[in-house]
Amino acid sequence: MGSNGSDEPREDYPIARGRSLTLFSEDLLYALSRCIGCGNCNTFCQVFFLVDQREKLSPRAWIRTSSMVGLGQVKVSVEYIESLYACTQCSLCRNSCPVGLDPFALIMSSRKELIDQGYVPPIEVAALPEEVVEGSPLLPGPHWERNKWLPRDMPRSGRYLFISGAWARSAPDSAVASIELARRRLDLFVADREPECGLILRLAGYLDQYRELTGEMLALIEDLSPVGVVSGCPARAESLRELGVNALHPVDLLVEESPSARRKKPKVALIPDPLARSTSKAAEELLQSVLGPEFLGSLPRFSASCGHLITFRSNPDIVRSLFLTALKEAEYMGASEAVFLNPLAFALAREILRGERVRVKISELSQTLLKVLS
Ligand code: SF4
Ligand code: SF4
């Protein structure tokens, strides 16, 4: 899949060629122009389906407006940029298009090309690159630096390097749970210091900064030469795997064992991670093995990752509303617990739903597994 979000071979793009007023690259304009406006992607979109159901916030609307903006037919407005960041990058629309477009990729590319042209994302999103590089808190609520939550007996050398991320400062309980699950099976260690994870910057459109941070991460791994890397974030583990690193999430370690619960089993609905599709599938298999019929499956129209933090920073009401609707769906399924696979999405949900009256408890997968398997 190219950055233009299409599997189609590139043809001459007749409209933009030779025009200096176009804002976006020809590749992106060409892909945007191929949208036939059928709206099939809208029916998959969590923002459209769960929050809006009007044409204002939907992949079809974002593609149509991006096409006009990219061609210079309408001016870039604050409303357009804000609306583009309402997409949570949940990727549910990826395989929905009859002409083979990938709305998820087109929206991400539009964000990137706007930034390349000097347009600034919503202020709280624009603050992300500096905050990520400096290791500042990314989420609302209390924070714990690594030396406050890392188990004191955690070795500084070993065979498998454990990496955490910004989420661990907001959900240290999830970080400790994923370490506990992994180190019962592997010789785990941590580096004295690790670079921040830049995945969130890629989603926000800051591709160069993402590449820089990923380069630092790869350099650290090469320097320490572990047998493998374990990450408590499935999206980070899968993105490192794509780069050739032997990277694992605790789910990958447990799924082979087919364990079963030792404690009272909660009725669980899983909230998958759209950036970690194979781990999401493995998590379903694992929960089926651990919980049996008490595992009710994944939520059908909702998945969550660090993309939700980007949308929260630009459109907080949308994310709050999405989380509340998702929990209602979990309740409707009969769940007592909605379990997030992505720890940053869990930390965000826990913080913004604090004080809300919800019937379904929220948890994160490593914590749930540690509890029912111990
Ligand atoms: S990535 Fe998710 S939120 Fe964004 S347009 Fe697609 S379905 Fe909608
Ligand atoms: S499904 Fe494809 S062609 Fe239809 S509106 Fe969405 S992007 Fe356009």
C-alpha cells in the first residue's frame, strides 16, 4: 500500500498536472480523486456511526473536503483541520472501499501534507512532537516516572529487553503487569534509558519526527543486542516486528500455553488495538482459552489506540462520547469488564471517564490476565 492509500497502479493525474495552486502531492490528489462518494466507508467509521451520523464527520466527508482543499478549490480552514483530527485512526474503514482506497491512509497523508505545507494542527496536537521528545506527560491525570513504578529487582542486563512508553507513566499498573507476565517466561531486563515511542507522531502527521525516534529505538536495540524485545504496547511490538525486530507482547508468550483461569472469571468484552491486528487476534484466542464462554468477543464497532489521544486533544467530546458508547455496547453484550488491548487507550479512558457512572468496569489486558491467571 502506497502513501496515497490505494493499491491501484499510478496513472497520470489529469487535473493537478502543471498547476501550481494545488496543495497536496499528485499521488495524494490522484488517490483522493478516485473516491466515487459511495459512502461505504462511513458505515464502518466509529466516529460517524457512534457519534455523528451526519455527513460532517465521516471518512467520505474528510476525503471529499481534502480533495477540494488539496486542489486549491477551497481554502484551508481551522474547521477543516480540526475536523480531520476527529478521525481516531481506528482503521475500521481500511477494507471498506469498492475502488480499493484506504480512507485511514488518505486521512493520515492529508494531515502529513498539511504539516509539510506549514499548516499547524490543533494546538494540543501541535504540542505533541516536543512533548514526546522531552518525555513530558501526554495524558491528563497523575503521572509516575519510570523509577517510581519499575520493580526494584528489575535487571539491567539479560536476554529480552522490556520497553514501555509514555502510557506507562499514566498506567504503571499495566506496565508492572506486563513485566510480571513476561518475566515469568523470559530473562527480562530494562535499559537504563529508552527513547520515547514515536508512533503517535506518525498518526498525527509528523512522519519525520516519528522516523527519527524509531531510528533511536533501533539504534538502542542494536547497541544492546538482546535476543528479543518485549513491549507492553501491542502497537509498538508489531511496528518493531515490521522493522525486522524480534518483538513480542505478553499475549504472544501466553497464547502458545493455552492457559485457563484460576480465579473467578469476569465476563469480558475485548477492545482491540487497530494498530496491532495480529496481537488483537491472538488476544481473542487467548481470552477464549482463559475465560471460555465468559469471553464474549471483541466489540464489533470499536477499537482503540494512541490515535484516540490525538483526537482527544483536538476534539475531547468526541472521544468521551465514543468511550461511553463503547461501554454501553459492552454492557449490551453482557460484559462486566471491557478490556483494552492498548494500554495508552486504557489510560486515557480511565482518566476521562473518572467520575462517570458506568456499569461496565474498564481494564487493560495484561492486568486482567495477571489477575485471573495468578
Ligand atoms: S480510521 Fe476510523 S475514525 Fe478514521 S475514518 Fe476510518 S473508520 Fe473513521
Ligand atoms: S468507500 Fe471508497 S469510494 Fe466510497 S466514499 Fe469511501 S473512500 Fe470514497
